[in-house]
Amino acid sequence: MGSDTEAEKSIQKEKKKYAITLAPIAKPLAGKKLQKRTFKLIQKAAGKKCLKRGVKEVVKSIRRGQKGLCVIAGNISPIDVITHLPILCEESGIPYVYVPSKEDLAQAGATKRPTCCVLVMLKPAKGELAVDDLEKLKTDYEQVSEDIKELASSVI
């Protein structure tokens, strides 16, 4: 009478999975298109070792004066873990954006562990990038950075 098929049950599980509670400070929040572009940039940066993962690493890098693009997850609990990051980014002139899920952020960053935030940099931690790799990363970085700046200016 009221039994669901396996397909309907899996659809309901998917809907529950994506019912994410966002933090009230999660602004500017990336839309679907910007989110997809940002995750692609994070994947490329992770492959080139130009990525810092986690609050400690990101804060340390920002305080040392490294520039980049900060991507913060919006579903962090407790929220106190990330409340200082937007202020730190604004003081350093680093563009930042929120994405809805820490799990998706970790998947894009090539880790299995959910990640609060990542910092996408143009220079790898060690060594140098090949010229063509640097150009590809730089064009994607600049495009996403411009979109985030537009989004941030529309929020304010």
C-alpha cells in the first residue's frame, strides 16, 4: 500500500543528504555555476600542489602574506571555527567565497576528510610550476576571482 521502491528510497536519501543547514554568516554564497567553476579550480590546484587545506594551514598562510583565493564551507558546526576567516581575508585583500558543503569541498580538494576551508594559491608549496600549467591555473584563478569579487560587491 505505502511501500516505496528501491529507486524512490534512494531518491529520498539523496534529498536528505543535500538538506544542508548553512551558517548565517555564509555570505557571499556561490551559486551553482560559480560553485562548479570553483571546484574545478580547486581540483587543478590540488593536482599541482597549490592548495592549503584546513583552518590552521589557511590562517598560517594568510598571516605569512601568501595570496590566493579562500573557499570556505558554509555548513560548519560550531560556526566559531571559521568566523575569523572572512575578517582575516578582507584585511589581507584575499577574495573569499562560501560553498554549501564541506564534503564537496573536500572531494574537490582530493581528500576524503571533510574540509572547512581551502586556500588556492598560484605558487606551489615547493618547487615551481611549468609555464603552461601556470598559465592554465592563472586564467581559471583570475576568472573565478573576478566572479567572486562581483558576487561580493552585489552582497554589500
